[in-house]
Amino acid sequence: MVWMADTIGRTLGIEPVVMGVTILAAGTSVPDALSSVFVARGGKGDMAVSSSVGSNLFDYFSWTSFAMVYIYSDV
């Protein structure tokens, strides 16, 4: 998945960091979203919402933090 995102990004002229923040973060959120749907169908909507919100916030902030460190570092 990482290799394919990198290849597509380079083909389209998109920085690898941007691809990581968008495509790879979405790839980690999709399984969480699916599990939330199954839990909600089981009648536990509050658990589905809290799981979805918490997981997506963690993914967003962790990838954004990584991207900011990468962008502003001297690597």
C-alpha cells in the first residue's frame, strides 16, 4: 500500500508526505469505520460513534504531527 501510494503520488507530482497524510491515513481509518458499522448494527450506536471519533482523531493527529516534523526538519 505504501509503495503504491508513493508511485501514484510521484506520477501525479504529489509529495510523499501529502500522500501519507491522505491516502495512508484513510487506509487505516476504513477498517475502523467498518467495525463501527457492525457495532452500530448490533444496537450499540454510542460505542460505534466513540470508537470512530477516537480512532479517526488519533489517525489524523498522528499523521499530521509526523508530516509537520518531516516538513520542518532538516532531513
